[in-house]
Amino acid sequence: MRLLLTFFLMFFAGLAQAQTSGDPFAQPDFLPATKAFVFTSEPLPSGEISLKWKIADEYYLYQKRFKFDGLDQAHTPAFPPGLEHSDEFFGATQVYRNEVELLIPAGASGQVKVSWQGCADAGLCYPPQSQTLDLGGTPVASGQGQAQDQSLAASLQQSSLGWSLLLFFGLGLLLAFTPCSLPMLPILAGLVVGSGASAGRGFAVAGSYVISMALVYAGLGVLAALLGANLQALLQQPWILGSFAALFVLLALPMFGFFELQLPSALRDRLESAGRGRKGGSLLGAGILGALSGLLVGPCMTAPLAGALLFIAQSGNALQGGLVLFVMGLGIGVPLLLLVTVGSRFLPKPGAWMDLMKGLFGFLFLGTALVLVRPVLDETLWVGLWGVLLLLFATSLWLQAQQFQRARPLFTPLSLLAGFWGSLVLLGAAGGGSDLWQPLQVYTANTVAGSTVGKPGNAHDAFITLKDPASLERELESAKAQGQWVLLDYYADWCVSCKVMEKKVFAKPHVMEALQGVRLLRLDVTADSDASRELLSRYQVPGPPSFIWIGPNGVERRAQRITGEVDAETFLNNWNATRELL
């Protein structure tokens, strides 16, 4: 535990030093972009719209980096003369200092996305900033008129650190019960309950696991925000996922009595001597597994995570961003920690039931292995493997019911249920099914009769898949010329939530019917390449799944952006609200 606390202090000390040293990402004297360039707008009695930027001392805005997406040429503001400037970023150009005002002529209509970019004299060049204005020129209202990730980023910008930490801890508690976080439960349970640890020792082991997981989660989040790296893709390489899935299979086999994992005798004797009197798992081992779970089976892309990453990217405040991500990681881990520590106190005293628990953890480890390799397996094969696992589990329960008379009333019906469902899953997989919860959907009347309504494959075919920025630009220009709505679906083969959305949302006939006339563009960022990174940075998307609405005028409806997995009704409500903005 001392080692983990030392690592914790070093980690955040390093982030703090990055704020006060010559680190290229965040320098001590550099203001956040929102404070270096304070933007306001107001309608004037003349019908014009005044756009003002108050520029901090020793900072400047580039004249040629102003953009007004959604305005026709007749209503583009005229630029006042700027100051001559030459730098390494844009060469000889004109800039504005102290303050600049631009006027949108009277008669402008629709929404307009105003973008700008500036630098500091000390050498830091900020990423482009933007603000969407409505028909009357009023900025989109904070909270109600912002997407959830924007609202959370603004909350971090405006709230105290203590309030931000409390907010993100609460969000972490909610994320703990999502399908993306629950696979961590068997890992943690196997460490604590499976090791026979006492209550105090179990809490220490579980705490080591949770703290390590939160540290890794925070560190990766900070790196992704500062570097703009597609770390999701990097960590979803088939060889990485396959290696750790094999590790969990290896950990499961001793639970079934195939063999016993042992260290070399010399090392085992030394560890036993050092740990005499400490019944339970290893703190270091728990910390290592916690770090691995943070890398591999942590939460998917969600609005809270996207909000924290957006805040770090815009403000450069890696220390505060890292802290809120760390606290969110703690929030994710706390319910799991309580479940396997406090919950374990209600278990009976050690006895024959411990062998049953070992078998249960063995199946949980195998299930975790299947969760890990899902992004790299064909969905039908993955569902078939679950069918096999369910049948093995049913067989094990049946045998245990014959051996333990007292457990028979519980184990017998459970084994029959698991066997029945496993058989259905295998039958569905044999017919090409890919839904674990609706295994026989592939044999429905619509499919047998040759109907194409509602089939997942057709939902996938409805999208135009793009993998490079040039293709995206062509499609956007074509849609704008035709006055057509556009839906951008950021997708990756390794993104489990993307596949869930395809089945649970886009495979619904009423959803696809509501999207009639919308140009559906699927941006494939599976590969960790320059093209994928450019597609992600185009709209500052942290990762898939993310959904962006582009209006007929070519401007994103930023407040309606969807980050993370949602159900069909939420998606349709979002689309209906988006259309009303036209």
C-alpha cells in the first residue's frame, strides 16, 4: 500500500510540475484559452450583431483564423486593420491585440458557428475555439443549449475544485453500474473473496485495486486530452486483448482444479515469510490487476469522460482534469469495493462452499475473457462462445446439485435455466445470430420470408463508411449543396458500444424511418492512423461512439451532440429536438 501511495503522490506531483515548469502542454503563466480570449456578442439596434473579443495582455488573435460557418458571403463581417506580425506558426500575417470587434450585417439568419484562434507571445499557440450563435445572434444558453460534455466542461471551468470533485465522484458512482464497468467485478471479487482475506485485509486489497485503476484511468485521460492521441484504438489491438484474455483463462483453470499456480519455491518461501500473518491477497498484485482493468475493461466513452477531456484540451489545466478523472475512477470503484468487502461479511464460515465459490469465480474469469476479446471477434462467434460457456456452467451446477443436497433446491433450477438459455444461444449462433439476449431473432418470420425490415446488416448498409478527411469533406459539401441534414457516426470495430447502438438503435425500423432524407455518414476510426486522428480532431471528438448532427447549412448543432451509448427512444428524442432548431 505504501508503494501505491508513493506512486499516487508522484503522479499528481508530476502533473503539478507540468503546470509550473517548461512543459510544452501547460506553462505556469499561460492563461486558459477562455480567459486569454473572452468572447461576447449582442444584437444592436441597427439589426447588426456585435462580436467582441477582449484579448489579454501579451496574447493575440489571428485575423485570417476567424471563420463564420453558416453565413453567406453577403453577411460576412468586414475585418478592421490588424497589426503586422510574423511567427513560426503562420508566418507573416495580421493579428489583433487588446480588443477586436466584428459586426455581422443586419438581415443574417440561421445559425452561425464563429471560430477563432490565437497565441501567446511566450510561444504557446492555442487550438481553435468556436461558439455557435442562434438566429438573433445570442450565444447558445449555458446548460440547456449545450451538449452534456460541453456543460460538464463549463462546470469544471466555472466551479470550485471541491465542487467539481464531488460532481465527478457522483458521476463515477453512476458509471459503476454500466455494462462497461461491471466486468471489473469478477476480477475484484476473485482477489478478495477468492483469497479468503479478512475484512480489513480484503478492504486493503480492494482499495489497492481501485486506486491503481483510478490512477491509470486519470493518466490515460490526461494524455489523450493533451496529446490528442487515439488511445482507445492503441489499447484495443488484437494481440493486447488476446494476451489478457488468455491470462484470465489461465487464472480460471486453477479454480476448476486443473492445476495450481505456484511461484518458484525460493521466491514463495521468502514471500510467505514476509507475509506471515497476513491472510489474503497481495496488495501489489491487486494494484497490478487494477491498472490492467483500467487499461482494458474500464468505462467506455461517456459524456462525463468527454467533458473532462474537453476541459483539459481547452484549458490546458492537466492537474485539475487529472484530479477529476481520478475521483471519477474512485467513484466507479467504490460500489465494487463495497460489494466484495462488506458483502463478503455475510458469507458463511469457510467450508465446502469455498470450492463452489472457486468454481463460480472460474466461470466469472472466463466470462471476463470473453468480454475482453469481443471487439476482435465476429459477433456470431462471440455469441456462440457464450452459449458454450452457459452449457458448461449449467453442467457444473447440475453436478454440484447432486453432490450437495442442501444446494439442490437452488442449483437444479438454475442449471436448467442456464442450460436452456445456452442451447437457445447456440442455436441462434448456428443460424448466424448476433444477439445474446434475443438469440432466435435470426429465425423470425421477417427474416425467413426475405424481408429486409429491421435487419442489422441493412442498418449498417444505410451508412456511407468514410475513413479519410477528404471523403468527409466531399460528402459534407454535397449535402450542403442539396440542403440535406447529415448524421456523423464515429465508429470503430473495437468499440463495443458502437455495435450495441447498431443493434439496439439503427436496427429499429422506426428509427431508420425517422432518418429518411438524412445523409448517414459513418466515420471509421478503427485504425490508429493520421487519418483517424484528423477525423476525430475535426469536431474535437474524444472517441467513439459519438454522433454529430450537421444542419442543411453545413453547421453542426453542437448542443445536440450525443456522446456514448443511448437507447432508441433517447436517440429519436434528440433527433426530433435537433430538427426543431432549423
